[in-house]
Amino acid sequence: MVFVMNGKPEGVSMVALKLTSIGNSVGLVLPKETLSKLNVEKGDVVYLTETPDGYRITPYDPDFEQQMAAARRITKKRRNALRELAR
């Protein structure tokens, strides 16, 4: 649950980003502190996801996360069969 106070979610830090030209494209420059908090570096892929509150930047692929959750459910359900196959 997110609490909004004066237009900004409570307990959420905000970083102003500047759009800049990169060749024929436009890009965002992330400060070193933000890169560190995201645990990403130059060349890594991040994902921009639209949410009801705006946009979210994350280093995690939401589709991959769903696939991994499904795999965890299957391995838990079929644990005994997988053990037998591993012998």
C-alpha cells in the first residue's frame, strides 16, 4: 500500500532526471547513487513498466519473474517426481 501525501508517496525518495540527446534518440541519465541502488551499471538492461501511479524502472523483467514463479510452483508440486528423475 502506498500513502500519498501532498502529491508524493510517503517514504519514497524522488530523483529528478534530465532527458538528453544520444545520437538520434533521447535518453535518461541516472545518477551514480541511483545506479547503485538499482544494482545496475552501464550496458545492463532495465525495464520501464506502466503502473496505475505512473511508471516504474526496475532491473527485473516482469515476464521472466512470472515464469520463475510458475516454475517454483511446478517444482514444489512435482518435487517427488523430480527427485526420482534425478536418480
